[in-house]
Amino acid sequence: MLIPLIAQFFYSEIDSSFFGASIVTIIFGTLFFLSNLDHDKKLNLQQAFLLTALSWLSIAIFGSLPFVFSSIEFTFTNAFFESMSGITTTGSTIISNLEEMPRGILLWRALLQWLGGIGIIVMAITLMPIMNVGGMQLFKISNNDSSEKILPKSKEIALRLIYIYSGLTLFCAISYKILGMNFFDSLTHSMTTIATGGFSNYNESIAFFNSFSIEISAMIFIILGSIPFIAYIKFLSGNKKIFFSDIQIKSFLKIIIISISILFVYLIVSDSEQISLRSIFFNVISILTGTGYVNAQFDNWGGFPLILFLGLMFIGGCAGSTTCGIKIFRLQILYSFISNQLKKIIYPNAILVMKYDQNPVDNKFIASIISFIYMYFVIFFIITALLSLTGLDFITSISGAATSISNVGPGLGSIIGPNGNFSSLPDISKWILSLGMILGRLELFAILVLFLPSFWRN
């Protein structure tokens, strides 16, 4: 909170928002620290799950304080929604006049997304494989390491990830500055681009700059933030072909190309006036990765593009990146599983071994992934139903549920679409969406398992 406080001094926008919020946070942090000085720092599995969930929740709560203490008069509901949207890199906003916001608040929103981006990368690569969440155990650093041995290695890898993430952010900021953004915009947009978060300083999002070169730069760095960050570590360790050989990355790029081709053909066949390869490329990449930047009113393209974008929201990017959604590797394994089942019907006596990236996959992994996808859609429909009960229309309810659980940002329709925001929604809807954001960001089971009595008894 000291960083936006410095920005307030620099831009002569001093108020009590960050000073008051930092004092409250320091007091609580100090009390937590002092109360645990004499306690053993080793965590069992239950405590690890609880710490993970409460860490993200507490960051969202304390991250909302600058909004509450600011002169803009945020309600706590709006402040918490904006903070949760930031730290989960969702990008949904309740602010309707971004151009009039103080620079400190705009910088804080970008910082929240940047921290959320590196937080989920470190979690996905070091913690979730140990916690066996939704098939993430496939990405264990070493299958022979126990949770006790993995900790020092996790710290080393986390440091490398932070260096890589910070480096990409710096290159993105320099790129934006060279291509025409001012210093402040290039800094904040670079943080929300690499985090695939999508918070912008303008209501028109990236379209405000009306620059093809800025949009190309954004697409490049969005893709760089959407591929597995463990690939960067492997590349720096000597595996120079990793970006061409990783099956997640290859499938991710194929989905982008296929989606762009389908949308382009549809707009030509439908004789649409909205044909613009620039807009198609940008919005497909932005929606698939959950970034949420927009450069066109894609809700005017017709019914099919909305269905396509809804599907892309669910897919998401690669595991171990800043993106959310179901993830590419789960869809790959599901495809292999269905393919194997069909082959068993044709060849009932055949012995078929499922593999992922040349490694055998056992039934435990398959069950974990199928149950994750099943629960993903069950929770999506529950959130949709709850939103409709609060009085929202069908398009707003279904796209709001999708955008929250997939951490995308803009929804569909006139209210929360690419040119709307979430400010007019009832408070209860914002709390439901906030719950969807943290469920989607922490891979569902990391939250749901906390409510099982048997988990605590074991």
C-alpha cells in the first residue's frame, strides 16, 4: 500500500485512503505475527488447505480498505467486489467513471491483479500438485518428493518465477511506453496484461488508445502470461525447444487459430459489417485467456460469437499460468479418455494405456479431472440460478456466472457486456459473483473440501 501512497504524493492526490488502510493492515499483521511466534510453523494437509483459502480471502478483505477509506465513497460490498476481482485477476469492475479515478486507486487495482497473477502461478506450480487439486498432481516438481522435501525446492522455484514474472512485466511496460502510452498507463497496463487480469484505466479498455501496435503488443504479452511458467524455467535451464514441444502450449495456440478462423468465416457468411481481423484476433485471445480487455463491441456481432466466447471462457489457458478456466490439460485428458472408451467398444479385448505427454495416466488422475469438470459446471449452473433469483435477466445471469468462475471480467449483454460494468447489480449478486471468483481461482476443490467434516476428522 506504500506504492500507491507514493503515487498520491507524486500526483498531488493525497487523502487518507492508503495511509489509513496501511495502518489497519499493519496492526492486524503485527498481531497475527506476534501471536504465532512460539508456534511450530509446520503445516499438515488440512492446515495447508485452510491457509490457502484464508490467505486469498484476507488479501481481498484488506485490499478493499483503500477503496473504503478513499474519497470516492465505495460501499464495503463494492470495495470487496473490486478487491476480489483484482486479486483473482478477474477484471470485473463496479467503477463506471474510470477516467475520473485518482491515480492511487488505479495503481492499486493494477497491483492487486499483478500480485494475484504471481500468487496463482506459485500456487499452481508448488502447492496445488502436493494438495492433489483437480489433477494438478500431474505437475509435481518431482514425483519422489514428499511435502517435507518439496518446501526448499518450492522456495527456490518461487523466486525464479517471481524474477521471470517481473521481467515480463518490465518488458511489457517498456513496449507500451515505446508504442505511445504515457508512463503511468504503461506501468498499470503492463501489470494487468501479464496477470491476464484486464483492469484498465479507461472505460473503453484498450480501445481507448486506438492503436494497432499497442494491441499487437498486448496480444503477445497476454499469450506469454497464458503459457505454463514452468516452461520458462525449463527454457532457462537449457531446454530451448520447450515452447515448441509442450503439448499444452501447442493445443492452446491451435484453439486460438481455430476460434479465429471459425469466427472470421461466420462473420463473412452472415455478411456482417463487423468483420475486422484486428478485433477478431484481439477479442478471441483476450476472452480465451480470461484477460477481459476489449477493443470492439463484440456483443453486436450476433448470437453465435456470444456462444463461442462463452465456450472460450470455460476453456481458459494452460495450467501453471495466470489464466483460469477448466485449463487445456484437463480437456486434453478428457479427450483421450473419451477416445479410449470408444476404442474399447470397437476392440473390447484390447489393453489400452492412457498417456499424457508420453507419461501413463492412471484412473485416479482421470477420476480427479472428470470430477473437477463435473463440479465446474454444477457450480456454474448453481451460480447462474442464484443470480437469476436476485432479479437478473438470463444473459446477465449465465454470462455473469461464467465470467466469475472463469475469472474473465466482462460478461455478455447490455449490463455487464464489453461496454458495461457491474455497478448496477444488486449487492447480493455482487457477493455471489465474489464467491464464484475465489472458487474459480482456487480450483474449486481447495475451497469445497473445507466444508467436508470427514476432511477434518482424517
